Amino acid sequence: MIIAVVNQKGGVAKTTTAINLSAALGKMGKKVLVVDLDPQGNASSGYGIKKQELIKTTYEMIMGEARPAETVIKTGFKNVEIIPATQELAQAGVRLLQFENKNMQLRKALIQISGNYDIIIIDCLPSLDVLALNGLCACDRIIIPMQCEPYSLEGVAELFATVKRVKKAANRNLQVMGIVFTMLDKRLTVNREVMLSIKKKFPPQSIFNTEIPRNVRIAEAPSHGEPIVYYDNSSKGALAYTDLAKEVLVKCGQEVGMTNG
Ligand SMILES: Nc1ncnc2c1ncn2[C@@H]1O[C@H](COP(=O)(O)OP(=O)(O)O)[C@@H](O)[C@H]1O
Ligand SMILES: [Mg+2]
């Protein structure tokens, strides 16, 4: 099962969700690969990866300049491996345009290693450019993190239209697994109001029951290079991401082995 975390808006907790969901799944015994598909490389640094030491990254994998297996490195956390990214990945966004199958390069690469994992999580960049389209073409499901703020729904129609187009043209398997509310502070009227309006707009099955609260421990964790379920496993943020991981597994159903260990 390959899941892309997508929203062309920046700062909505895509990377936070990719890191913490993958770490929680790993803790539950699932073999997980994180693919950092953002030249900012925040998923890599959030996992404590030192970028100056990297030789093979998402860039080489997507350009076909390294075998995918060569680009995978271990994180220090149970069951989680990562293909890291650096600034160099931005060049792929340009160079890929010359490829005949420019949107399919990530898919082509991941097929070679997907059998090694229960779940692959792709942390997409805040864009709907060729790199992001590679993410959409490579995955089975997408998770859309959303903040309950006045302009949150801006761009979501475009995102859904893009998903529909990709599904038709390149990836019949593609489905939206759900919208997840992030950085939620229910004391704020605006958060509650926007949440209600989003719930009116989408069917219940396309919104995760789990809500991720605004939690300072989540914001602190990346600078320690640790996912929240390791940095502070008793925090509200850790509990929420653990719940999200359980909900993801339920939604994946039979397609992910339900073994533990
Ligand atoms: N639940 C949360 N509580 C507090 N801060 C959060 C939470 N989720 C994300 N953040 C912070 O919000 C900022 C943007 O999150 P990030 O995951 O980098 O967004 P994106 O990948 O969508 O650009 C980061 O500084 C992150 O630490
Ligand atoms: Mg990000």
C-alpha cells in the first residue's frame, strides 16, 4: 500500500503527518518506507538524517540514476526506512519535463522495492507540479492534511480535480483515503466553524475520525530529529498520531498484512 500525503498548500502539516504516521505504524510492527518528495527535505531532517552525508537520494532514484534499493537508508526508529531528499531534488522538477513518461518515474522506481514494505508513505512538496504528480501517479491512496482556517478550502477543489484527472489518465487505483484535520484548537471559534463547513462539504467517510490537536511537543520534535511517538509518547500529539495510524490500518483493511511484530 502506497500512501501520498498531499496538499499543495504549504504549512498544513504534510511532513509532520508523514513523519509521525510512519513512526507510529513502525512501532505497531508495520514495515514502513518514507519517501521524501520535497526538496526542502524536512521529512529527512525530522527523522534525524544528516543531509551533508547523503550521497543517494530521491533525486537519483526518480531520475533513474541509482537503483531504488541503493537510495534507502535506515532511520534510527523501529521498522522505518527512508529515501531522503535534499535541495537537489528541485532540479528533478525541471529535468523530468524532458521525459516522455515524466509523471511515472517515481512509480517505476517504487515498484522495484514496494514488495519489501507493508506501507510506503510519500511526503509531497507543496505544489501540483511534475514532482507532485509523480507522487500522485505512484500511490494507491492519498491523505490530505487540512488546517481549519479561513482559506483552507482554497485549492482543495483543484486538488480533487487533479486527483480525478490522474485517476483517469494514469493511475486507476488512486483513491482519497481521507482529509485529516491538523493543528486543531477547538477553543478557537474559527477552527470549529471551518471544521463544520468542511464536514458539510465532504461525505463522512472521506474525513478521518482522528483529529490532530495543536500540540507544542509536535512542533518541538523535529529539531530533536525524533518522531513524536519517540520524543514524547504520552503527549496528546503522540496519542493522536497513534490513533491516526490505527485508523489508516483499518482503512487499508486486507491490503496490509495485519500481523504484529
Ligand atoms: N499538531 C501540531 N501542533 C503544533 N505544531 C504543528 C502541528 N503540526 C504541524 N506543526 C508545525 O507546523 C509547521 C508546518 O508543518 P509541516 O508539517 O512542515 O507542514 P507542510 O509539510 O504541510 O509544509 C511546522 O513548524 C510544524 O512543526
Ligand atoms: Mg512539508
